[in-house]
Amino acid sequence: MTPSGATSSAAGTDVLAAQPRALIVTIYGLYARESAGWLSVSAVIRLMAELGVDESAVRSAISRLKLRGLLEARREAGVAGYGLSRRGAEIIAQGDRRIFHRPETSAAGGWLLAVFSVPEHERARRHALRSRLAWLGFGTVSAGVWIAPRQLADETRDALAMDGLSGYVSLFAADYLAFGDVKEKVGQWWDLARLEQLYQGFISSVGPVFEYWQASTQAPGQLGPAADPGRAFADYVRALTAWRRLPFLDPGLPPDLLPRDWDGSRAAELFRQLQTLLSGPARDHLLAVTGEPVA
């Protein structure tokens, strides 16, 4: 099986198959580390072609990201392109912290409680609040009481303020005292079976990609002479796009409260190893396409 064609997963779907919008967000996230986050339209089209996405789909996806306020049109040296909006840059920065820098946690670290009440006539805000808390990785204790590891306090406060939802919520730092076993409670507050299935799907699809590049790479970040840098870029972008949603659905639950042989740990290590192999070559290819010098 070729790395770009991995199709198996626990759920029987290809977790590496992503919408063009998601792939473009990943590309901008990678490029934002190199410049102000601007890419020419022609560069985005060339990069997305490596991912098998045609020009019309790229232009449609960019338009939707512009409408959502994540990208904004601007010209650089007379060249048409799109850059990250202020909101888009904030979202990318939040994602970086969660995807690449999730700290270790323990049961002794305590919990963060989000207690909220939204008036009935503001159902849309209630839905937005619940969606945001779910995307931050909160579990549900009861209808208006959601829970997460305490380490998410700053991130949660910033995200709710950015979305204009802070007026509906009170945040508390808490410890679990009684009643019942906290490990069993975690299994009630979060859908661990679903998370496990998602992790298994990631491992099944990305495992063959890692094995391919591990066999064909001379050293970490150094491709063999026959390796295709465009393919390395495409595989890394697909894998990163598939991975970046998982650390949000799983907020970094304490390992001592998770089932034995938790696949989340295996998936995280697999992504880390693939990142070591492909992040450098993928960056070099992106900069070659955009015309930037490769440092």
C-alpha cells in the first residue's frame, strides 16, 4: 500500500481523506511559521495539486475560509493571494499549543469545571457554547456542568472570550472528593470508546505511511535520493490534518485514569515519529514552491 493510498481504519474509512478546507488550514498553519501567513493563489493551487485537489475545489475552499473570517485577500508585491486574518492566526496559535505542546497530566492535577446557563431564547448561543466546550475536549458531568483537566484553564478562558461566550460561563478549579471511583467517572464523562476507535483509525491509516518513509529515509529529516519531496509534503499534510482534531477531542486525560493499553498513547507516538521524518522535507518543499529560500 502506498503512503498516499492508505485506506483502512477501525471504522472502515480513510482518516487521511480530508476536505480541501481542512488541508488548506493545515498548509497555512505550517507556512505561518515562516512568514506573516500569506500565500499566493498560484502557490496554494500548486501545493493542493500535490494532495490531489483540483483548482476549482481549491478556489471554492479558499472562498469559504474567507467567508468564515479565517483568510483575507491581499496582494504582496503585486501578486494576488490570501493571508491569515487576525482570528485565523489566533486559531492557528491555539491549535499549535494543543497539537504540538500538550503537557503531561495526572489525576492529582485537578479539574476545570465549566458551569453555564443560557436563556432559552438564545438557543444558538447555547449550541455554540456546547460545541466550543466539546471541541476543547470537555466531558459532560450534567447538562450545565462540563469538565476538563485543569491545565486547560487558560486555553478555555481565551477561547470562550474570543467567541464572545464568556458571559454565559463560570470556570472553577476543582478536586474530585466523592462519591465513586474517579476512573469510572472519567468513563462516564467522556466517550472513551469513540476516542479509542478514532485513535485506532489513525494508527491503521498512518502506520503504513510511517513504515514507508522510515524505510526510505536516510536519517531523520533527510530523504533518500529517490524520495519524492512533493509526496513527503502531501503525506505529512494529510497525516497532520488527520491528527490535529484528536488532541481537541481528547484533552490530555491523565494516563492513570485511562484504560490499560490506551491507543491514544500509541497514536501520539506514531504522529511524533512521522513528524520527525517528514516535517523538515515538507517545509523545504513548501518553501521551494513558494519561492522562499530554504534555510
